[in-house]
Amino acid sequence: MLKGLGNLGDMAGMMKKAKEMQTKMTQMQDDLQNIEVQGESGAGLVKATATAKGILTALDIDPSIFHPDEKEVVEDLILAAIKDAQSKAADKAAAEMSKITEEMGIPAGMKLPF
């Protein structure tokens, strides 16, 4: 590192790594907005699409489930599909975060502020 500077050389290296991680985290946050996941319920009768950040972007409902006397069932299927998409979005975001932390040598499972 920087000889003659004692621990300052290590500090410079740490600062460089921190800046590198910040850049990667910013890029990952941008990437998560472009990654889509799809949740479904009712054997695919209701599909919800969300970004990996958990933002719902689309909802596809098979018209065969529209029966006036089954309104609650349709509502439950819609909610289940949305929850499935959000769960998959969270899993995808965690996987992307894990890639970055692994590259940076940060211990697995360490919680970061995201």
C-alpha cells in the first residue's frame, strides 16, 4: 500500500473499496428497476408483474374467472398474485445484493441499508 503512512494506507484502500461499493450499489438500484418478475395465483389465472424493486407494472386476469357470485375469490386471487410477485421481487433484489457483497468480500447475510 502506501509505505511510511502506517494505517493511512489501509484507510485509503478502505475508502477506495467503499467508493467502489457505492458505485456498484447505485448501479444495482438502477438495474432493479429494469428487472421484472412475475407472480401468479389460481394456476396462472391471475398474473402480476413487478420490478425487482417491488413496483407493480402489470396485471393479467383470465376472463374465465369473472363470475359475479365469485367476486371474493377473484379479489383473493389478485392479492395472492401481487403478493407472489412482490415476494419474488424481494428475493431477486436480495440475490442481486448478495452478488455485490460477495464481490466486495462482505460476509454473507450482513444487512446493509437497503
